[in-house]
Amino acid sequence: MFKKNSLYLLFILMLSLGCSKYQKILKSSDVDLKYEAAQKYYDEGKYDRAIPLLEELIPLLRGTDRAEKVYFLYAYSNYQSNLLYAAAYHFKKFATTYPTSKHVEEMLFMHGYSQYLLSPISELDQTETYNAINSLQVFINTFPEHHLVDSSNVLMDKLRVKLETKSYQNAKQYFKIQDYKASIVALGNHIKDYPDTKHMEELNFLILKSHYLLAINSVKEKKLERIGNTIEAYYNFADSFGESKYLKEAQNIYSKMEEEQNKIKLENL
């Protein structure tokens, strides 16, 4: 028990001394001391200690030969601390502040990569996803021969899949809430925006079904036109997906619409 207590007290003492030393460095007016300490903390992975020192050093060393190094460490300290909004901002600012730096390509890539990491799941707002795609595209356009271009394209492909998933979910949501007019538009827009979508068969069937459900719930004045739209949607679906798992249901819809169409035409004679 005594040994355990002694070790605990020793740990507390060392921690206290370490904090005391760090506070002295923070309060010191010695720029060289702070610069060396900040670099040491960064090298040791103690980014929470490096950041306050680097923040102080940035304005103090502006215009000197150490300014670039300090800002480089500061941007990466934010990144390593998972402060991704700050990291993305400072990576980009580094690139604009030091456009001739040997690190400018890396920093532009890291700006886009930080935004990539900020991109949320598909169910949430995708502003950060668009930002990441734009930033990575800027990197590719600016440095088309850089070895990180392939990595950037891979990241952008993943982000685009997320955007497609978001669009797909939104389009289907209109169908789920029975807003069939909006469903037809949204599903059609998704197909136009993503012509290679893996959901093509399902989306075309949902367009057909939306036309059908809109038609059968229409007032008399609009029903005949909407039945015609449904039949046209059926032909489009059947021509493209003759082996579809939805084909039987699609054929049932067509039969009902054809029967209803003939009935209305007879009534109008």
C-alpha cells in the first residue's frame, strides 16, 4: 500500500512539475524558448501543448525565416488534434500565404483531405461533401502531375457515391410520403444526374408506380391524361427491363390502366 501511494505521489509531483514548466514557457517572453518548446512538443505528439505556443509565435515570427515552419506545425497540430475545421482553414491559408513553399502541394491536398474527413453520413446536409470535392478538384487542376492526384480521385469518387446516396434517399422519400408528383420529378432528376446509378431499375419502376398512384387518385378531369402517362411509363420500363423482378407488378399496373382508359373513353362517347 505504501509503495502504491508513493508511486502515485511521485506521478502527481512529476505532473505538477511538468505543468509548472509549461506554464513558465507560456508566460515567458523568450521567443526562442517558445519556438524550441513548440517544436519539441510537436515532435512528441503533444499537440495540445504545441498549439498555444504556436498561436503566440505566428504573429511574433511573421516575416522571419521561421514563420513558414511555425505555420506548418500549427496547421498539422490542428489536424493531429482532430480540429478539422481549423486544420482545413490553416492548410489552405498556408498555401496562399506561402505559394512558393516546397509544402504548398501537400498543404492544398491536406486542405481537401480535411474537408473529406468532415463530410458527414449521407442522411445529413452535404455542404462539406461539396466543399471537399471542390477543394480536391482545385488540387488536381493545380498540380495534375502530383503523385497524390490518384488518391484525390479515389476520395472524390467516394464523396460522389455519398452524394448519389443522398439524392437517391431524397427521391425515394417523396414516394414514401405519397407526394407522387414530386416523386416523379425527383426520381427522374436522379436518373439524369446519375445515369450510371445501380438503382436504375428500381427508380424507373417507382416512376411508373408514382404515375399509377397519381392517376388512380386523380379527379376526373385529369385522370385520362395521367393514365396515358402511366402507360407510357410502363412501355419505357418494359423496354428497358424486360427481365425485371418488378415486371409482373408493372404488367398488372398496365392492365389496370388500359382497362380504366377504355372505360373512360366509352363513358365519353
